Amino acid sequence: MSAQARLNGELLGVVHNPAEVAILNQGLQFVAATLIIVISARRREALARTFRGLRSGGLRPWEILGGLGGAYFVAIQGVAATFVGVAAFTIAVVAGQTGMAAGVDRIGLGPFGRQNLTWLRVVAIGVAILAVLIPTWSRLHASPSWDLALVAVLSLAAGMASAVQIALNGRVAKYSGQPVVGAWANFAIGALSAFVLVIGVHLLSGWQMATVPSDKIWLLIAPLFGLFFIIATAWAVQVLGVLLLALVAISGQLIGALILDFVAPTSGTVINFALIVGIVLALGAAALAAFGRRPVRL
């Protein structure tokens, strides 16, 4: 996810419109997921089983709508990062994602089933937010305003939508027996949503999609990182639950950011002790959530 975010940031600098970044990501991910399914008879049968489930009621229509969360996240990402900065956006997303993940686990929306909310899991959420806050604190330069507050709330909602997305994709993957089918449903809905968004932006502003220059075409590998993430989470959420998976993913993103800053630093990149502390805290939050899965009620 760190690699995808870096590449999408560069892609946004080329096409200058977050709606186009969204349709490119969702569209290419849908095509790639379709190809993965088409080349395997077992996966084709799993997809057919999913459609039969929708017709018979074994799989309810709302369970395949996880892609709406992904489309919303990608659409708000560029706008929010511009208004409040990447650091503030990341903190809001982590707060929304971990808080909602705990709620999703509590009501049993994900495929893992219901998990009681324990004190350790509550502490883990706080530690995860702190893990992101510490290395990004120095980059929080925005002055308070109603516009910034609104964007911050929308960013918080993006994190919450991401947690629901993971849960629903996991339900589809569990029903079909193939994580890639959960990812396919995610990208089908996400691509359709992004297409509607692009049409809306075009009608309201007359904006036209830009052509990605040939020397920048390599940026279109970004969706492949997102494809891997969605397939992996559609499988892993069945084993870990939504909250623990979210915390593990946050740890991975921080570690990925550190690696990228080492091997491909951007202008202004500073690798400091705060980032290391953030990574350690994120890993600690994941450990707390894992130990906190015992059925001890608040």
C-alpha cells in the first residue's frame, strides 16, 4: 500500500485529477482480477457460485458492495491530502479504520465472526493512532478552519469505509472459496463507482481525461499493488478478523514507507527516530489486538 500510494501520488502529478487516478486504479484492477479468474477453471466456478448465491439469496446483494468503500477512499485521498496534508489524512484514516474495525468485529460483520471488545483491543487502537501520529507530527502544518474540519471528517469516514470494505470482501471470498473472487467483486463495484464519478466530474466541469505520457506509463503498475492488497486481505480477514488485520496492515505500511524512503527517497524525505518508534508501536498494537481476542467484555 505504501508503494501504491507513492505511485498514485506521482500519477496525480501527471494527470492532475483524483477522479482519473481513481478510474485508472479501479479499472485496471478489475481487468487484472478478471484475467486471473478467466485462466483458472476453479476460479471461474467460484465466480459462478457467487452469482448463483446472489440469485438464490445465499449471498445478499449488500455483501458485494465493499468496492464502494475502496472507490470512496481513492477519490477522497487526493483531495484530502491537498487540503489537510498527507500526515493528517493518514492519522484520520487510521483512527477511522481501527475504530470501525473494532465495531465491525464486535457485530460480526466480517467472515471471522463476532469478537468481544476487550480492554487490550481498545488500548491497541490508541497505540495504533499514536504509532502514526508520532512520525507525522512534524508535518502537521494546517491551521484550523471549517473547510479543514470537513475534509478531516471525510478522511475519517474513508478509514471507516476501508474497514467495512475489508469485512465485506472477506464475506464474498469465504462464500466463493476464492479470495480473488472477493477482490473481483470489490473492483467491479469500485470501477463502476469510479466511472460514475468521472462522468459526474466531466458533466459538472467539462474536464477531460488526460493522456499518461509514454515515459510515465510505468506508473500504471500502481493498481497491481492494490490488487495484491485486496486479494490478500480478502483471505487474511477470515483468519485474523478486521481489527487485527487493520493493525498488521498499518505496521506493513509504516515499514514499507521506511523502505521506500531508504531506496527511493523523494525531495524533503527525512528518516528519523520517530518513524522507527512509530513502526515499533504499530507492531505492538497488533500484538495487543492479537492477545486481546479473548472473550473478556468491557
